[in-house]
Amino acid sequence: MSNALADSNTVIGRTAMVAGEVLLPGASSLIRGDIGTGVGTFVAAGAAAAILAPSMPLMAALAAIGLRVNSYKIATTGTNLLTSVADALPHKPAATPAKAA
């Protein structure tokens, strides 16, 4: 019974984080207690909107969504979105140096 309660609490907590991100960029980090990351995400989203929205509204929207997703990813897993994407890409094997004859 306690396992189901723990799963329920996790779902409720993550739902609150997603709902918070919809309303305020960086909310999931703030909920998690990481004030610096939450405020940084909020400022970055505001700056991106202010700079990009007048000339490139689609890029402003994508930046705002990306920053919100990154904030949620950091709050739930501790890693940022860019690191996760880089880890998912196939890696090219390192070249071996040629042997001298």
C-alpha cells in the first residue's frame, strides 16, 4: 500500500511541476528548491521573448518551450536537456594513431 502512495505522491508532484511550468518558466526548479536555476530560467525566458518575439515569434515560442522543458528535466532528473540529447546521439569511435613502421 505504501508503494502505491509513493507513486501517487510522485505523480502529483510532477503534475504540479508541469502545471507550474505552463504558468511560470522555471517553476519546477522553484518547487524543487533550486532557486537559482528557477530564477535563471525565468529571466532567460523573459529575455528570449523580449528579444526574439518582435522579429521572430516562432523562435521566441520555441525558446520559451525549450527553456520550460529544460527546467522540468533538471528538476526531475538533475541533468539538463542538452546533455541528454548529446548522450542519445551516436558517438563516432576515436581514431587510432598510425603505427610507425
